[in-house]
Amino acid sequence: MRDTYKAVEVYESGRLRIVERSISEPGAGQVRIRVEACGICHTDVATVTGTYPGLTLPRVPGHEVVGRIEALGAGVSQWKIGQRVGVGLLGGEDGVCEPCRRGDIVNCQNPVTLGVTVDGGYAEVMIAEARGIASIPDELSSAEAAPLLCAGITTYNALRNAGLRGGDLVGVQGIGGLGHLGIQFARRMGFHTVAIGRGHEKEKLARDLGAHIYIDTAIEDAAAVLQRLGGARAILATGTSGDAMGRLVSGLAVRGKLIVVGVPGDQIQLSAFPLVFGGRSIYGSLTGTPIDSEDTLAFSVLENIRPMIETVPLEQAADAYARMMQGKARFRMVLVTGQ
């Protein structure tokens, strides 16, 4: 076995390069993973641009990682050599901050964050905390599983934790990397699923993904259409426009929820009237724990939910990242190694 591996690192703001690094042994409570696939997520922008708070360069991005364990650190007993596992954005928690002590691991104040506090999966090899990994079902390829560890768990958890019931009217705003999975999850969970996009050309895809209804915001007022349908019990906001998200609040039913999982570049502008009169609410939802990842993967297998992906070799990471940033990906770019 080679004693070095290829990695793609950010060495200065906006610049990626391929380097050779020495393979290291995992420490106590860690595993070494031979990476097979790593998704490219829009959140990687904060690493590539060097703007993530506390980030130091060089750093290897990537937090949708799937591969096989090839070495175990001291004290690791629940995982085996050769086992296929995955790691998402949150690769571990400190266990001592107040959110952790209250069982809210997702909101740990000092998390192990892949591609930020530790090197991520744009590489052939990665060290991971054993407590932060999830088992990958045999029914999913590594490339299919990778985006489910971020875009998948984010949309799945947001919907299943929203207090909804089968048959509820649920909107999904945006038909992109997050939204195309959100539509699938909403439909398979038994919700009356409304896809909200811009442009007639997106309607066929939305319906193919499972949407019962498509609202084209280029010609219709989404909030008004939703109210004519009785109001949405929840709207999953995945798009890139904060202005568009804010206008959707008026489309919620009484006690309805706008759940923000996409992070737009502009501010979300809100009117207080529909919030106060009707008890509507808006809140955010962030990824999940490793066992939540396993739940997401299992549900995806059960209901035949798959991300739409484009695979490219690790060596073409910079081009693949640029394709994602240009909005040309349909819908998730996934780096694959020769392993």
C-alpha cells in the first residue's frame, strides 16, 4: 500500500490544488477511511473562499464522504476494517457544551466540522471520529449515498421533525440540490406535495420527482395559490432567494411553518401580520446526527429515493466545484476516486 495519498486542498482563498500527503494513523477514537465518493455541497463555498469563521488554510473541503474503514484507532470497537461508512458535516461533538449536555448534539458549540475544523473528503484518505460516522446500506452505491449525508439528511430531518401528519399540504420551494430530494421525501412521507419553482420547464421534473402540484412563480403568486389550496401546513425553503422565501409566509395555513434549510445570500424580508394573525412561524433546520444519517439512508432505500448526481474524478475537483457554483450541476456533483 502507498504511504501517500492524493488530496485537493484550498491553499488560498478561491484556489484549489492537488497535493500528495503522507498517510497518518488514526488517533484514539478515530478511524481512517479510504474514500470512495465525496459530494460537492454549496456549503463548501465557505471553505473554498476562506470565509468560514475560525478556518485556517490549507484545508481539504468536503463533508459528504463515503468510503471503507482501513484502520482503527485505540478504543474503537463498534466498527470493523472494510466496513463502508459515511460522514456528514458534523463529524463529532465536544460533549460538554450546554446544547450537548441537553442532548442537542446538532447544535454543539464546538463541533468537529468536516472541511472546516478538520480535513474533509476531497481526498483519497480521511481521518474521522468514530462517533461521527454512519453505516452505509448495501443497496446504495457510494456515489448515491454521499449527497444523502448532507442534502438528504437536511431535508429528511426538517420534514419528519415538523409535526406533520399524512395528507398535510406541504410546499417545497426550489428544485435544486436540496429541493429535488425534499420533493421526494415529502411525497414518500405521505404529504400533499407542492413544488414551487420558477419557469414552466421545471414542471415535468417536479412531477416526476413526486410533486402533486407545481407552482410556477414566474406567472403565479405562490402564496395566493397555496391559500386557494387551503394553506400549507409547512413549506420547506431550499432556494437561494431570501426575498422569495419571505413572501411564502402568507401561503401558510394557520399555525403553519416556514422551514429554512437553504441559506440565501440576501436577507429574508418578513411581514409581521401573517406571523401574528394565525400563529405562523419561521425557523431553520440543520442536518442531523450520525444515527439520523442512517435513518435517512434507510428511508431512501425503503422508498427508492435517490439523488440526481454527476460523478467526476477527484482530480477534476476544481472544475466540478466551478460547475456547481455556476448552477450547471443536475443536481449534485460527486467526486469519485479510483478505489
